[in-house]
Amino acid sequence: MITTCTIQDLRNMGEDYTGSVVAAKRFIRRRCPHQTAIKGIDCMKEIIGPTNEFRYCVASQNQDLNKQLLDIPAIPLLTLSRDTLLLSPLSAASQAKINKAASIKLLPSADELKRLKAVTGLDLEALKEPQLPLHKRKKAKGPNPLSVKKKKPEPKLQKIPSRQKTEQFPARSRSKCTKSYS
Ligand SMILES: [Zn+2]
């Protein structure tokens, strides 16, 4: 769709843009509240508004307009590069809105807060405010236990008295062996 002010803007640019005016008239015309035509950029910004309430997707080659629209979250911007239609990357404002919505989803709802208060008796209203997690850098307490080579336990030498050893394991006599073969 296109606004009346934008078509008038194209007409004001001269005869060279007659083709653009004819092409623009093919689009559905969006009514705007301006009795006398204003600049096309200003008209579009006014219709989009601060929140893009009607979820418009903007296709414009005007760099100034595109820069200004980056500050408004959730506006897909389309630009033409030679013969290719390009979708601009996600703006910082859009990303911030996504992050905020995600953090709110993680928090308990008003109903859940009431139930928690009834059960625990604690006032958990402070949880309603989204709190950004603080990233603290962990300090190394010591070397990585997985990379440290384990100490081998020292072999324990048990001193056995010579008498006991002989008593426990009596030595075989060769004479017995020789007798069994004979
Ligand atoms: Zn207008």
C-alpha cells in the first residue's frame, strides 16, 4: 500500500518520475489524515507511529527514513539492491523488545505471586521488575583437578620377621620332587 502524500511527493519530483507515479498508483492507497499533502517520509512515519501498531512492513530506498525506523521495534525493512529485494537484519530496538518479552515470561504472573505470598507469607512483588542477570567472573580456585596428575601412593613395605616367613611358607625340599619322578 502507499499513501496519497507519497504519490504527491513523486509527482512533485517532475516528469522523470511519471513512471514511478503510475507504478505507485497500482498499490492500494492508505488513507492518511492530511488534507494538504506533506512530505512522503513524514506521512509514512506518522502512519507507522511509535509502535507500528498495524504491523506494517516498510519497503523504501530512502536511507534517512530507514535509519529513523530502526529506532522503532518490530518493523521489517525491505530494500532493493539492483534486482534483489533484501530484508534488513534485526534492529537493536527489535532485539531489545524480544529480550524484554523473554525476561518477562520467566517471571511469575500476578496470580502466581498471590499464591506464593499465601503459601510463604513473603512479599515477592519485587520479582515483577525484570532484573538483568549479573555476570560475575569466576575466579580460579586452583588448578583443574582433571589436568593434575595424581600422586602414586608409596608402596608400603611390611617387614616380616625371617622366622615367621619360614613358618608360613616352608621351603619345598628338592628331594621330594626327585622321589615322585622315580
Ligand atoms: Zn499523508
